[in-house]
Amino acid sequence: MDWEQLTQACMQCQKCELAQTRTNVVFGVGPKDAEVLFVGEGPGGQEDLLGEPFVGPAGQFLDEMLSIIGLSRKNCYIGNIVKCRPPQNRDPAPGEQEACIDWLRMQTKLLRPKIIVCLGRIAAQKLIKEDFKITKEHGTWFEKGGIRFFAMYHPSALLRDIGKRPDTFRDLKKLREVLLSVTDDPTRYEL
Ligand code: URA
């Protein structure tokens, strides 16, 4: 499957019950040669309406975080564990995550990112390890199948709890350091 076919197939997805209540499938955003892939948990209300990830308040904060380290929607890819909004913004259920994860796997295969950044516990537990502890293990590097994995607090958690921001600032600096050491073109991330 190429990118276009994957997008078309995903837009029609009926693999779980979230398809019944969604307005839009939120496929993801960013260039197809992105070296960094950010993964959140699932679309919220704004994302569902607009069909784009992280466009509500948490998304605005994410954009600010990214800009600190020379990243934006133009030079990294942003997606979610589930592509349809869970009603009332509840956590996506394990069955919904499992039904959806192949879309992200196929996106990852085509994108071939060097780094995957999990935003929050849900993404880290799905992509890094089941018992991932976000308070203890954010900012730690993991390696799987030739890809570097890293987790940070979810931007919504940072909006709620200012006390988590200094840790995240340090994590962003770590992320930039490794990104600059693995990139094919450091000029993509100039500040
Ligand atoms: N929170 C997420 O995890 N993903 C989004 O796309 C928006 C908010």
C-alpha cells in the first residue's frame, strides 16, 4: 500500500465502534519524509471537527513546545494511537487501541522515522511497554527495531500541572540533542 491508498482505506475505517460517533477520521499531519513522529492518544472535540490532530488547547501548547526545539508541523509528523474521537474524551479502550494500531504501524513503515515521541502514558504504554510509568520514565531513550523511542508528558497534563513543565523543558532539550545527532540534515531544525 502506498500513502494515498493507506489514507483512503483509513478514512473508511469501521474497525471499532468509534466509527459510529466520529465526525472525521484524524489521520495525521506532517511531511512524509519526517524524521520525528509524535504520537498522542486520540482526537478531542476540535480535532474531530477539523480532522487534524492537536488543534485544540493542548495542540496550541504542543506547537509552542515544538517551536522551542526547531520543530513544527512542517518538519515532523503528528498522529495518535486512535484516529477517531473517544466520546467525552475518555481514554481509548484497549480494544479500540488494538483495532486502530495497524494504521499507525503502516504509517510508521512508510514514514520510516528515526525517532518516535510518545505524548503521555497511553501512547507510551502502547508503543514502548505495557507497564510504562510516565512520571518515572519520561525523558528516557528506548530502542526498538532500529527506531529510538522517547516519551514526554502529554501537553494536556502540562496545561493542568505547571509543575511538570521544567521536566518537559529538559526532555525537549534531550530530544533536540539526539535529533541533531541522527538527522540527515540539521538545517531542517534551525532555531
Ligand atoms: N490529545 C491527543 O492526545 N491528541 C490530539 O490529537 C488532541 C488532544
